Amino acid sequence: MLLLLLLPLLPPLFLRPPGASGAQTPNATSEGCQIIHPPWEGGIRYRGLTRDQVKAINFLPVDYEIEYVCRGEREVVGPKVRKCLANGSWTDMDTPSRCVNRTPHSERRAVYIGALFPMSGGWPGGQACQPAVEMALEDVNSRRDILPDYELKLIHHDSKCDPGQATKYLYELLYNDPIKIILMPGCSSVSTLVAEAARMWNLIVLSYGSSSPALSNRQRFPTFFRTHPSATLHNPTRVKLFEKWGWRRIATIQQTTEVFTSTLDDLEERVKEAGIEITFRQSFFSDPAVPVKNLKRQDARIIVGLFYETEARKVFCEVYKERLFGKKYVWFLIGWYADNWFKTYDPSINCTVDEMTEAVEGHITTEIVMLNPANTRSISNMTSQEFVEKLTKRLKRHPEETGGFQEAPLAYDAIWALALALNKTSGGGGRSGVRLEDFNYNNQTITDQIYRAMNSSSFEGVSGHVVFDASGSRMAWTLIEQLQGGSYKKIGYYDSTKDDLSWSKTDKWIGGAPPADQTLVIKTFRFMSQKLFISVSVLSSLGIVLAVVCLSFNIYNSHVRYIQNSQPNLNNLTAVGCSLALAAVFPLGLDGYHIGRSQFPFVCQARLWLLGLGFSLGYGSMFTKIWWVHTVFTKKEEKKEWRKTLEPWKLYATVGLLVGMDVLTLAIWQIVDPLHRTIETFAKEEPKEDIDVSILPQLEHCSSRKMNTWLGIFYGSKGLLLLLGIFLAYETKSVSTEKINDHRAVGMAIYNVAVLCLITAPVTMILSSQQDAAFAFASLAIVFSSYITLVVLFVPKMRRLITRGEWQSEAQDTMKTGSSTNNNEEEKSRLLEKENRELEKIIAEKEERVSELRHQLRSRQQLRPRRHPSTPPDPSGGLPRGPHEPPDRLSCDGSRVHLLYK
């Protein structure tokens, strides 16, 4: 019987014997699938096997495919190809395959589809999607098991992806015969318009190229379906990639349209949940020049771009001009552009193809998987690869130059989804259904049935498994590609429903690795020059040694009268103060290079206390001397007795008062608002090497919350003290006293200290951001003022004692000679002053006696009788002048007194 049914025109095949059931389920075994029988009036083509080979086996291996064929004018209704599965069963065994008589096309009723294909505009997807739809219509209409009584026909227009243009053609489709049972728009802006109006005509809308998230709103678009997944399906993939490469800061730039705005709103919510920040968001309507410049200015590195293909060329022309590409940047674009979109001539831009190619190199695209990667046979009995080959032959241009080539499988499967839904509605599957020719724009019953059939769609298409979610959107995987060397390369897939990222590890980066999401900022501290610090430290150490030598000299020779007359204890305090001030140089030069962060507050306090106490002791003791000299030698004549005695405790009390005031001020400062470590940050610096890093210089300071207030109090009091010291030194420059014989040297030291301090204090505040200059000014001022003070006060004394040999006190001289020898100028001066005081006392007594005698003389002249006018005057005045008469005049000459008589 099998030999009689052999069809000579076909390759070796076997037909089912009469009475066999085509729906019989074979037994599943681990060896493969059992051979099944063909349908009535049909046969099975066994690929690669001869008749004798088939007769000799009972099982076929896994993945083996068989094909049903029918005799004569009959055609297969139901699955035409079955595949052996791993579980030992054949595919689609629940659907029988039958051979039926072919119905002439002339007897089939036409069902019209109104389609809008964007052949140009922002997304010229109609260039490939229209041929794919026409190819799908041919395949559907050739099938007798799907809509056997109907023939699908297409009425289409070019919407140019323009809602205004689409409105015109939508009016023509609705108001011109014949009635369209469904509408098929392309791009999102047109689909939004069509889907919103379609419910008023009870029309189902099925889009093949709309990705706007807004179209998922069932309340607004109740009859909308799409084989193109929502653009929000890209966002989980983008977030996954951000996390994979460790990016936490991204920027976005979008064209101002609803599809991109809603997509970006969804992305913003998702990245926020993932702990990622959108640091900068830019949008434009037609000119992206300013937004791209803003991205450059904000140092955007990871940039998500959402715009149509025509605008993408404008964006990347500006990207090239701003140099916003290369190893430091990563762009994320939509994957449904044509493969050579950046090479397409565009008169609206002024960039060459080479410039555009350079600008787009390395960018990442995320696109819905639109072509089944498994390359298995679909419901149309074509594999995805066979579909691509068949479509390519129908295109007039190269696929890379054809818009919508990637979306063509979606358009192809959209026709199949519609055909299956209409077939289910009309009862083509064997169940009773409605008459599709009875549909009109007022018949909501048929619309509801088509809607339910469409909503339950589930089949294998050339784009993969086709199924719709509750919002009418396609659920699919996401393809991740990267532009490498001018062509797109697949680098991974992502299944958002299972959070499964399949990575091929073929990604390539211009810099060898994924760039950072921002310029890597390296914080570096500006430390003091160690050469400067060491040099000044050596000078300070030598100064401390000098101060110790001077202090030792002063203490050792404190019994010498010349040293005693210089108030040696005050000079000792000056030497100690200079030592403390010089010691402050060391903590002034300590920073993070030498000490840790926890030790910094102690160093800050050491600076403050050493400088404060050093100044109070060193300058305070000199100020006390000069103040006492000015106070004593500028008194009125009646208070000259003050000069005779000098009580040392008053000098020490004055120094103690100055030191006590500083200690109190510093203690309050330290308790109320202590100094602590603060960081000053400077402008970023670019390294000389071409690396994606920036240097952020920082400088450590000692500061407090109210630093300016405390400095005002501290500097204000010290400044007034310095100015007063200068004034007193000037006033006493000509005074000479034995009680403080070095006050002129003290005045000179005060001049130098005051000038250095008054200049250095404001200069160091101005140069506080320049650590080397500030340290140099402050430390050298301390060193020079200390050196000058020590040299001026102590070196002359050393020189005098060494050159004159005045190493013994007055008491020692008395013990050796038995008498006191006043052989120095101070003793002579003291004796002369004593003699002058005695002479002044004698002169005062004489003047008092002369005054009494003159009074007596005037009394006698008043008692003497008047002389006759003719009597000549007596030369003696009329009275005999005896030897004891009072003198007329008293003259003093030196230590002698002469009485002169008339």
C-alpha cells in the first residue's frame, strides 16, 4: 500500500495507510520520537532519509523535523511541520493536521486592514515593515487552515511619522469605503493619535513599531495592542548594565516627545530604586546644540539619549564638535535605528561621515529581541533566518540602509497575530464564530470578540514567542549591542522577567575598560615643603640654643653691678619668651605629612599656646621696662622723688598681668571654641597625563567656629600693645638712667619686633591658602624677631664684660681692697647728684634769708623822716650802713655764695 501512495514528484516520503489517525500520539521514549502516520490523502517528507531507511527504523532523533504534504489540489490545514522534542513527543500534537481541498480566492471574502507606514520622518520604519506585512499577508492568505473563507487585504498610507499627516490619512481610512476591521499604525506619536480615536469607531489598533510607555494606559487606549514592546522594557536592561559596570551617576538627553518623556520618567523611578542618580537631565525640540554643551559643562560621562534617528544625527554632530565622545564617555541609544544611520546623508547637519563615525564609536544600544535567536520554525513554517533572507530579496536597498529592518519581524508577526485572532473570532478553528463581513464601526460585539482573541494570543513567530500582557504590550527579551569598528556587535541578552543577564563578553572599550561615571577625583593634600621646614627648624633650633646661652650668661653674671642695673630677671623672661616663640615654629610646620588626623588638634593648641606665652613673656618684659622708664622720667617736678627708688616687684607684677591676661584669653578660647582640623578645598586640577582623573587639592588648617572673632581679640590686643611699645620707645630714646641701663637696647628690640609682627600678621592671613609662603613669613618673622631681641639685649653686655673684665661685684672689690673705689661712671654720677642736692638745699636757705632782709629794709625806709629839698641827697641813702647791714643783692656762683652790698 505504501508503494502505491508514493508520489513520484516528491522526495522520498511515506503516506499513512487508510484508517490511520493523524492525531495519534506516539509513545515517548528516551531514544527519540516514534514515527507517526501522515494525514488522510497526505504524506510525510523525511528529510535526509530514503524510503528503505525509514522502513528500517521506529524512532527518530531529538530535534528531527518532519513535514506534511498533500496530494493534488489539497493543502495542509494545521501544523505543517513537527519537531521531535527532548521528552520524546512531537510539537503541536494537540492540533491535528488535515489535507483539505483548496478554496479558490475568488470565493473568499475580503477583510481590510488600514495601515500607516512611516516611509520617512523621524523613524522611517515603513521602508522594511511594509514589505514584511505584505509578505505576511501572502503567507496567511495561502494557508487554508487560517481564515479559509476570508482574504486579508491591505490599504496603506505614508504617515511620515507625523501626527498631522496621520490625522489626514486616518480620516480617509475611516470615512472612505471599504470598512477596515483593524488599524495598524507605526511610530508612537501616530499610534497615540490613532489609538485614542479608534475606540470611538470600535476598532482594534495593532501597532508594530510603537514603544511609548504612555500607550500602556488601558483607560486611555482600551483597544490598543502592539507587537513592539514598551520602551520601558529597555529601562530594566539599562539599570542592569549600570549596576554591572558600577555606574552611579548618569545624565540624560531627550527629544521633547511623549514617548521619550514617559520613558525617561520610568527610567528615573527605576534608577532611584537601584540607588543610581540622574545628575543632569536635558531636553530639546529640534536643536540639540545647547543641551549637548550643557552636558559637556556638567562633566556628564554616562549619557542616555532618547530621540528619533533624524535627531540622533543632529545630536552626534554636536557631540563631535564638543568632543563628548571617546574613552571617557558612554552613550546609550535606542536600538531601532538603521544600522548605518550615522552614515546617511543629512543636509541638516554639517559633519562628515568620518566625523560622525568617530563620534558614535563604542556606544551601547538596547533593543527588544525582534528576531528569534533560536532560529526555530515559526507558525509560518519559516525560521528567523529564512525570513531575513526572504525579506532581503524583496527590499530595494541594502538592509543596513533600509529603515525599520530590525522591526520587520514584529510587523510580520503582527499580521499573524491579527490573522489568528480573526480566525478564532470567525470560528476558523472548528468552533462556531461570527461573520467578519458583518463588522461595522457600530458593532461592538465583534470588536469585543476580536479583543478577547487578541488578548489570548500565544504563538511562535519569527520574532520569538508572541504574547501580550494586560496592557496589550509585547513581552520579550532585550538585546544589547555595541558599535565596534562601525558595525553593531551583540554583547548580551537580558530577560527582565527572570532578571537573567546573558553576557557574551565581547564588549570592547576605547580605553581598555569601562570608563568611570564621573571624573575620578583624587584628593591630595598640599603639604609643606620639607626643605623649607627643615631649614627654618634648624634656624629655630639655633635660636633656642642662643636663648639658652643668653639666659645662662645672665644668670651666671647676675652679681655684676652692670648686669644688676639692667633688671636681669626681666631679661631672663625675655630669653624664655624667645625660646617659647622659637619652639612654636615646629608645630607651625607640622601637617598631615608628619601627624595623623587625631593628633592635629593638639598641634593646633601647641601653636597657639607657645606663640601666645612666648609673646607675652618676651615682648611683655621689654614693654614693662620701657613703660617704667617712660613713667618715671616724664613726671612733673614735684614728683621727681619717684625716680629715687625702683621697686622690682612692680615690674614683675606688670609682666605677670600681661601673661595672666593671655593665659585667661587662651584658656577661654580653648574651652569655649577649641581649635580643630579643617580642610580647605581648591579648584580641581587636570593632570599632565591624558587620564580620566582630576586632582582636588586640599589644605589643612587650624580653625574654630568663630575663628575671626578670636583672632580679632587676639590680634587687636597685641597690635595695641605693639603700637604703644613703639610710642614709649620713641619717647624715652634720650632718657638716661642707671636703674635700667639697657632701655635704649630694649627700645631698639621693640621697634624690630613691632614692625615684623605688624607686617607679618596680615600677610600670613592673606597667604593662608599658600602653605609654604604663609609658613615662611610667620616662622621667619618669629626667628628674626627672636634673634634681633637676643642679640640686641645680650650681646652688648657680653662684649662689655669680656672686653673690660667687669666680672666681679662691688662687695668682692671691697673685701679685696678694704675700701670702696668708685671708679666707674655710675658711681661718679651718683656722687655728683648727691652734691647737687646739698647745694640746692643751701641755696634755698640763703634765698629765704635774703627775702627776710629785704622785708626789713622796706620797713625802715617807710619810718625814716623826709629830706628837705635843698639838702643834697646822701649817697648812702640817708642812713649809715654798718658792717651788718643787709645786702642789696645775693649772688650764687657754683658752690659759693657772695653777698653784694651797695
